[in-house]
Amino acid sequence: MTVTPKLSSTDVQYALYTAKKILNFSKNRRAGSPGEQQAQNIILEELSHYCDSVSTQGFKTHPGAGTLLEKLLCCLLIFSALLFCISTGKGLVAPVAVSLIISLVVFCVFSYKIVFDGKMLDFITPSKRSKNILGIKNSGATPKTRVVLVARTDSAPVHRFSFFGKRTPYILSLCAMAGNTLLFVSELFYLFSGAPENSTLFKLFQGLCLAFIPIYMGAILLVNNKKTTTGLYSSIIPSVTLLSVAKKFFEESFRYPNTEICFLFVGSDYSSHAGSYAFAKKYKRVFRDIPTFFICLEEIEDPKKPAIIYRDSSGTNGSTDIASIISDAAENLNISTVSESFLLGTGSYSPFAKERFPACSLGTTQKTRPKSSRLTKETELTVSSIGELLIEALNYFDGEIL
């Protein structure tokens, strides 16, 4: 019986060393930036030592398009709310009709871009170049399945405040849309009521609509596009964890008998999952030769609170089968997992699921607050725990516990 390799303390230290190397040599890893390219070059150099084949895929991305669009929509909401309040006080009809149209446009654009991750409006920001990195570890015999482990290489923009932890941007966006819904209903009611002047009821509506303006302002100010986070737990730790698994398999000369393992590092994931969409589009036919599964690593900062994510607000459902396999693997390792969904937007698994690949995300529960952006003793436990969980899950995919 073949013994599955397990990550040793040496493997964990290798991961931490590589993480420090990325932190030191690739500052400000914004999507499509020189910093991201430097991080990708480090990953590419390391991965080339441990895989049977390594390739890259270049693509075009539009960093910050979603964030800029959301800021513009919030500016429109502020203008629309003020226009409605001034117009209803004077019994005007035409300005309220304009405000109504603005509210409808905001709702449509928000749903298209933020909820369903549409790409047609990305042209509002300049294009950049990024790339994906794919390393392949062949199976011992003819492969019957393929598992693609995915991590991102870029970092998220800085959030100026986080009152609700990781859910702050989601909550602000949802509240902004609630304000837009109230504004839209108020405008319709006003127009169908014959545009009454100085009505007590509409003074109440005015006050409620104005009360949402601080929320719109908060959504505008939330993201600082000029700076990025260190990305330690959102991109670096997931990436070096995959590298440590690849390194361990190489050093132990280990191959799964029936399963081909792919290590995919996608660029510009924080730019509307640009790298994942580019890869899924290119390989949607190439990877149809055998059953192919995607496990995408989201932000991982607490090994004690892993979350399995296979649902999001766009309606793109991930694979419950993969979620079940990860859950069973975690149970074997005495790791407690929870199932979650994204409140707003799409998960890292979504681009692959949209191309009909079974896909699922693994990360830390969104209920946690952001922790230190430095390497700590707990970081070692994170690499070890998540690495072991991935290897245990791969055992299931190969058909048996080896």
C-alpha cells in the first residue's frame, strides 16, 4: 500500500520562507501590476522544480473596474436622492422622473456587474496584462480524474474601515441597494399620487431617502484603490501552501495512481476573476477528456474555522460532491468545517462552475475579522492544516484512502 506523503515541519518552513520572499520582493500586488508579476515570477520559478510540466497563459484585465463602477453608482444615488427630495418639496414632476430613471439604471448596472460579475463595462478602467501559471503532476498510470488546486496571485485593495469584518463591503452594498429600492418606490408613489406639493407623507420619504446618503458615502470611501493589502492570507499563504504540497510530492517521488494533479495560480483574481475566466474559457474543451474538479482557495487566515463555499449571490452553484469530499476529509483530520455562501458577488469557484466544471471554494469563515498581516506561529498551523486537508481530499478523488 502506498503511503500518502504528509507535510513535515520542513515543508511548512519552506512555505513560510517563500511567503517572506514574496512579501519582500513584490510590493503592492495590484492586479496587472509589476508587484503581481514579481510574485508570479517567484511562484513560477519554484513550481518549475516540482511539476512535470509548467506553462503560463497571458490575458488582458481591467483592474478596479468593479470598484470604480460601484463608486459611480453611489454618486448617482446621492444625486438622485437629493434631486428627489428637492423636487417633491416643490411639486415638480420631470426631475422626479429623471431620478426614477437613474434609480432604475443603478439597479440594472449593479445587478449586472456586482451581482452577476458582468464584463462588458470593464472598459471604464485602463487594461493591463496579467498571467496564469499552471503546473501539472502526472498520475502514475493513465489518469481517470483530474483535480485542479487554485490560488490567486494578486492582492485586494485596502479597505479604510471594517465595522463588520469581512462582510463590511457586502453589507454596505446591500444597504445601498436597499436605499435605492426605497428611493425607487418613493418616486413611483410620488408620480402616481399626482405629484403633491409639501405632503407630510413625502416629507417622511424625503427623510428616509436622505438617511441613506451616509451609507452611499461609506461605500464610496470604503476602498482605497491606490493601496493594496499585503495579501498574506488571501493570496500568499494559499499559494505557498500549494507549492509546499507540490514540493512534498516531488521529494517523495509520489504520484496518485489514477489522478492528475494541477496547481493553478490565477492572476488578477481581484479584478472580476479575470484570470479564472481566461483559464476556464481556454481549457473548457481541453479538460473535458477526463472528469476534472476545481478546488479554489479563498482567504485562509484561521485554520480552526475553515469554510466550504459553493453558493453565491449570482446563482452559480458549485459542486456539492466536492464540498462533501472536503467535509469528509476534514472530519478524518478532526477539523470542523462550516458551509457558507457569498452574500454578494461571486466566489473564486464561479468562473469554472459557469463553464460546467465541478468546482468549490475553501476558505476561512467570513464571520471572522481581519487579523494581523504578519507571519505568526498560527500561520505555520494554517499551512500545515490546510495542506493536510488538501492532501486528504485528493486521496478521496483518487478513489480510495491510500
